[in-house]
Amino acid sequence: MNAKRRDRGDSPSETTNRILIVDDDEKVRVLHARLAQSLGYETEEAADGVEALAKLALGVDLVLLDGQMPNMDGFEVAERIREMPEHAFLPIIMVTGLAGANEHRRALQVGVNDFINKPIDRDALHLRTRWLLELKRAQDHLRDQRTKLEQTVEQRTVALREALHDMTEARRQIQRAHLDTIRRLTVAAEFKDHDTGLHIERIGLYAKVVAEAVGMSPGEVETVRHAAPLHDVGKLGIPDHILLKPAKLDDGEWVVMRKHTTLGADLLSNSESEIIRMGQIIARSHHERWDGSGYPDAIAGERIPIAARICGVVDYFDALTMDRPYRGAVATDVVLGMMREASGAHFDPNVLQAFFDRLPDVTAIHEEYLARA
């Protein structure tokens, strides 16, 4: 005897609760159904465990379950119900004539919430069903709220990830544009030379190799890599007749040529860019010497910034091993010999040793660019 089924789209708090009556005795089922209906509940009936498990799909709010049934008893039915995640909190009241502690313990172990003895007392049924259904409504509400919260978090996480992706890509584009601007500035300084662009590319790669060898952090290495090519940006302010003179410069011309260090530092001053700030340091100090005989400030030893000391080594190597307007390239072995002899005078011995420690990498870069020249 089943009551009219309610629309399962309604919430339990707004509609009559539905109880599934499970008993192999039809007369008992009918009696229990009438008791439940007299308390205002809708009912579904099942003659055995198989039918009971199938009717869960109808959407029930509580199961009134006989403990003693043939084939599949109430304990097994309860256990099967609890194996279904969607029915983890479905209230189960076992109707039993069993009074033993072992039976009660077994029932609790398989997920039964409460017991009621045969014959069922209407008031007892009312009390037990009411508190269990209230508990279920609270659990359903919490579950709905948790589901909504999880959906909201998921949606916001997706949106956040998309925003972070867009922001990261925008920053990458800014960084690429920043580096491209720096490269174009350095190319402009080299534009008058037949070795346009290649010298600054090599200087950056050489400086990266040596910076790694002296133990700079990865971030510092990348900054040096992009800042070192700015070392000669001050040549933009040197007249062509001096910069491109196909012979040695006289004393007066050398005075002008050496100004490219301070001109470059002035050009790069007051920047918020870490790369350009390091470029300013390198531009000013890459011609300083370890023994203090360099220019423009004649500083010595560790007073010379490490990035400038690195650039001084790699710039010397590159300048001598490549063709210049006033002379041809010097053989690599000869240049390396000259550099060794200048250790402790022209060059920081530790930086120079780092250069030689990574000489295979330096040579590979050198040979690659010879092939492109």
C-alpha cells in the first residue's frame, strides 16, 4: 500500500518524507505502512532485500527494515545500503524481536542507526523517525552546502588559474619586449661595425658561462647574460672617424674612445630595470683592471664589480679573436696565452680561472659564430 509519490525535485524540508518499509510478511508490511502514513509519511514497500535495494532509486528518506528475512536478511541489506556512497547517511531503523547484545552490536557495525521492537508502538516509531529524519535533513543541508562550496571553489580556482595564466603570459610578453628593447639598444651601438649584432650575442653567452662558473645564482646568471651586451652602448656617442678608424688611435683619439664607458653608464642611469642597472655597472667598469691600471676610475681588485670583471675577460677574448676594422683576428691559442700572462694584472685570477674551467663551452660558442660570420 503506497502513498502518492512526491516530486523528488522538492527538498525534504518542504515535502512529506518517504519511508521504505521492508518486510517479507505482507501483513506486517501493510501494518507498518499504515502506522507510518498515520504519522504523515509517504511509504514504499519491499518484500525482500533485492526489492528494497532497487527501490532506493525512488528516493527514500528512511528505511524501516525487518532484521529477520529469508535469503538476504536485514543485516546484509543494511550493509549493502552503506556500500552505496549516495546512501551513506540514509537513516535505517531495524525492526526486530532480537534482544541480544550481539545482534545489536552486529546491526550497529553494518550501519543501522536505531532499533524498534515488534510489535511496533506508534509513539516509539514517531520519536525514532522524527529525530533521524531531522538529522538527515541537517546532513543533507550540510552536504548541499559543501557541494555548492566545492563548486564555487572549483569555479573560482579555474578563474584564478586563467587569470594567473593571462598575467603570467602578459609578464612574459613584457619581459620579451624588455629584452628585445635592450638588444635593439645594443645592436644600435654595434650597428656601424661589420660584426653587427654577433659580438653582443657572443658576449652575453660567454658572460653567462663564466657567471655560472664563478657560482652566481641562476637569476644573477640570467641578468649578467642580458646585461653584458650593454657594455659598449656608449659607443653611440663616439664619432665614426674614431670608432671606425682602420689604424691605431692617437693619444687624443684614445681619450675620446675611452669616454664610451662613462657615456654608456650615463645613458643607462636611473633605470628601474635590474638588467639595465647591471648594464650601467658593466658599461662603466668593464675596462677596469685588477691591478688598478684600467679606466675610467682606476679602481682595483674586488672594488671592480664582479659582473664588470666577467665582462672584461670575455670582451677581451672576443675582441682579439674576431676581425676588427684596424686588424685581423688573432689566433685563439695566442689570445689564451696572452690572457694567462695577464692574470693578476689585467684580470681577476679567479674569474679568469673560471673562464678556463669552462673553456670547452666558450670554444663551442666561438666556433659556432665563426661558422655564421
